Amino acid sequence: MSTSWRTSACALAAFSLAGALPTAPSAAPASGSPLPATAATANAAAAVVAAGGLWIEPGLGMRFRYVPPGSFLMGSPPEEPARNAFEEQHRVTLTRAVWMGETEVTQAQWRRLMGNDPAFFLHCGGDCPVELVNWYEAAAFANRLSARAGLPACYELSGCRGTLGGGCARRPEVQKCDGDYRCGAARLTGLDCQGFRLPTEAEWEHAARAGTATALPDGDLTILGRNDAPALDRVAWYGGDSGVSYPGGMECARWSQRQEPARTCGPHPVAGKRPNAWGLHDVLGNVWELTEDRAEWDDAAGRLVTDTYGGPETDPLCRKGSKHVLRGGSWYALANTCRLAARGSTHDATRVRTVGFRLARTAG
């Protein structure tokens, strides 16, 4: 079961990325209502936007929500059900506001900007999250969107080869592969870059929590079975409720302890579940989301290792490691993985049909 929480289409003019960002009144606007345009500079405008304020990027019509700077408790408390030992709760302070994508980047948005569609679940449709893309490809997408908007590129990519979105066969047995697009050198120029980029792990969790300290954006999590947590059904497509009827879904009839029976499962159109308090959809479930932080997986200790997690920290960003941190869980994930503090990882070149991304942009 699910209720459609899709926001209404914007009927007002979009704003120029290269010029001023919109300002907002002292209270957050109603969902679906874009902020009024002004002649203020981007930083001045960002200073008065309320948490959750809406801005629409004009090139692709991508919707972004304002996430204010501030301090929050990152990670999970010891009593949270199904927590992992590498989710140590600690205080993090973020000094930059960001515009965070209201949803994960969709197949239609990727296709309009990049000219192809790498997704495995093509029959899910253009409003479904693009998946089967790697970190290099997410960075290339962000740079191309920045260029289209007249903004600086946030990634320095050199020695790149292969086809964007290429190198993986669309066969049921291929759940992940190393795509043929990769770069010899790749780095984020810095968090002050005014173009588009991936959020840091801390920015992602701050935005996803939207002021909460619970396992879910709207409360606590009770797990009844491996794929059975009714509270998740309000906010996430996960292993218990992700049944699909379109061709090409993954066989899931034998998944144990499911909340809802289904023959095949897969991702769903974005914004089909309840948003969090700041207007962000699908922060849990649908697809795992790439973040900018690097990491290593310690097999011996059975934990994800970053040098900036454990705090207290200010504007943390781990730049060491062969992998990137994933957040949010997916349509394939067990209930215990779809929590705001849950952490995963993937290699730079690896493409997985449960992994996509959400863009961010520094606001001031």
C-alpha cells in the first residue's frame, strides 16, 4: 500500500542558475510552490530561505530543497534496532547551506542531458531513478549540468575513457559490473564550488533527517521480519513493498518474511512516498545514493572505515579510500538497511542496479 505524495508541477517561471537564486519568506512555502525571484545575489538569497524552500533548476526542471547549515547528531544510538557498530553517534556541524535534490536523478533527466539511458529497469519509466551508473558517471552528469547552466565544474576529471552509461549487459543475472567509463584522475574541487556535485555523507544525513533523531524521517522503526517493517511503507520502497508489474522486474516471490507478497520487484517512480519535513522524497529506499565521501571496507573488523566519522566534526569529507559511501538503502534492501544512519559503499567504477544518486549544490 502507498499514498501518492507527488508534488504538483510548477506553473511559474524557472530561475536562472547563473544569476540570482530565489529568496523565501520567513516560513517555508507550501509543497510545490516555488520561491519568488529577486535580484539578490545567490549567497544573500540563500541566507533568507526557509528550510525546505523550493528552487527549480531551469535546464531540466530539477527540483531542489533548501537545507540550512547547523549541527546535528549523526549516526545511530546504541538502542536503535538493527544498527551497525560503524554508525557511532557523534555531533557534526555543517557551515554551508545546500540545495539538495528533491528526488534522485531520474532516467528522463539523465537521458535529456546525456543522450542515453544506462538503467537496467528501462520499463520502470522516465520518472524512475536512473541506476546502474558509477561514481565517475555521476560526476560527469553533475559537470555537464553545471556547464549547461554556466556554472563552474565541481569535478576535475582527466584521462576519461569509455562510454558514459556503457559496458554492462542488461541480463537478469547481471546485478552489477564494472562499467567501461572511468577516469585516470578525478577529484572534487571543493565544497565551496557553486556548480552541482554529490552531497557529502554528513550533508546527506543532515538533509535526510530534517531535524529528526529517529531511525526514519517520521519516527521510529519496528522490524517484524527481514522484509517486514510497516513504518517503512509510508516513506520507502524497500524489500518488503517494492513489487512491480512492469516487464523486467527482479524475481522476488521467494524473499522471506515480506510485508507484501509480490512476484517481481524493482524501483518505482520517484516521489511516490511521503517526503520528509524538508520536502525530500525517497531518502530511504528506491535506490542507494552515492555520496562524495570515500571509504574502505575492513573485512577483518566487518566495518566501513572513514577518517572523518566519529567526531565531533565540522564539515567532514573523507578523501581517502577506494570506495564511496552509499546512503539510504534501496528497493532490494532488507528492512534493517533502510534507516537514516545505515551506511554502504561501492567502488568508483562499479555500476549496480540498486545504486543511483541525488545532486546537491552549495547555497552559501
